[in-house]
Amino acid sequence: MSKSDIVSEEDVTSPLVRSFHRFWKDCRKGSPIPDRAHFTPESLWPWIGRVLIVDVVDGGRDFFHRIVGTEIVTAVGRDLTRKYVSECDYQIGTEAMLARYRETAARAMPTFRKGLMIWAFDRTWIAFESVTAPMGCGSAGVDQLITVIDHPSLPAAQGRVS
């Protein structure tokens, strides 16, 4: 069995991931999960290239990639926008990716991750840190998940404002 890459909020060192989590908490305004209306392109500007949004399909049977940020596309080497998770190949496996999303949707709480992934550019291992958080539309429950992922060791990450 492989070791989980789930970590606590305190284990995350990425200013980008930490600042997004603060934004997500502020958007809740006392609710368990924030309304997705708060997550506009303008409000997501500090994280825009590193944002991934999936729709929850059939209560978590599947997930649909609504938005995949350009820096994520570059890191993984392909654009998954407008594709179902069940139709895609992942380094960790499709079932493992579905399980990750299902767990976050069911818990309706942010999930922090930290680990290594293959960088598409030269097939080397690079570090990542991320948070995947639930969103909803009104009081209907979790219908989308939003992830912000940072690759702090990549040159594009150096010197950015968080």
C-alpha cells in the first residue's frame, strides 16, 4: 500500500496554497462551504494559472474538469479541460484520482496534499503542494471542487507575489 500524501494545513509551506485556503475560508461567510459565486476569474486572479475546478457528477460517481489552469497543463503535459476524470490517465491511476475527489466531496472540507509528481517537461520528479476545497451553489451541497496546486521548485514559482 502506498503512503498517503495528505498532510495537515500546518504542513503546507506554499504561500500560494495557504493564501488560497484563507480566501476559501473568508468566502464561507459562516456556512460550511462557500457558494461558488465567490470564485470568479477576478477573485481567483492570484492563483489563476494554478486553479483546477471539477464538477461533481451524479453525487461523485465521476467528476468533470471544468477549468484546468495553464501552469497545471504545462506541469502535467496535457489539458484535461472538458474531460471526465474517468476518461483520463493519471500518474496515480484513474481510480485513485476519483477516490481523492470523492473523499473531499464527501467530507465537505479542504484536503491538503504534499508530495512529488512527474514534470512533463523533462520527466523528472518535482515537489508539489495543493489544497482541494469544496464549493456549492446555494444550500444544495458540494457540487464543485476547486484545487490550487503549487510547484515551488519550478522557475516560474520563483519571485511571484502571494
